Amino acid sequence: MEALLVLSPEVRLIDGRWRLIEVARRDRILAAVEAYASTTGKKLFRAAAALDGLSLKDQPTIEELKGVLASSGGRYSLLPNAMIKRND
């Protein structure tokens, strides 16, 4: 059991006791993108749709979103609107 706690990003050993810690805002943003991609099966989607479930305080600016997606290890990237073509 302790090995699982050591590997968990949500739990830390503080003063000899295992404690839940708040998940970082960056992690919540990335988790929202990953959940949306997983549940919809889409590979290309609007960031607003993926982030719609986040609270107002967790909504990232475009610069924050670029940084979060850059930290995803290449799994996600942000395309400029001009690169997205619509089938009208």
C-alpha cells in the first residue's frame, strides 16, 4: 500500500502522515483536456470544449494553455485558428 502512496501525485508524506494535497491548476487543466480527448475519441477539437467543465478560476489564459500543452510531452498541441478549416 505504501508503494502506491509514494507513486501517487495526490498524496504526500508530511510529518510522518500521508496527506492528500491539492492538485495543481496545471494538472487540472491537462486532466480536462485528456478526459475530453478520451471520452470523445477526437484527435482535433476546440480547447474551449475540453475546458468547459473547469471552474471559472481554473480557466487558463491562452499563454497558460500553451504552457500546459507544451508540458504534455507532445501528446497535445495548440493549433492557430487559421489552420482549422471548416466544412461549411
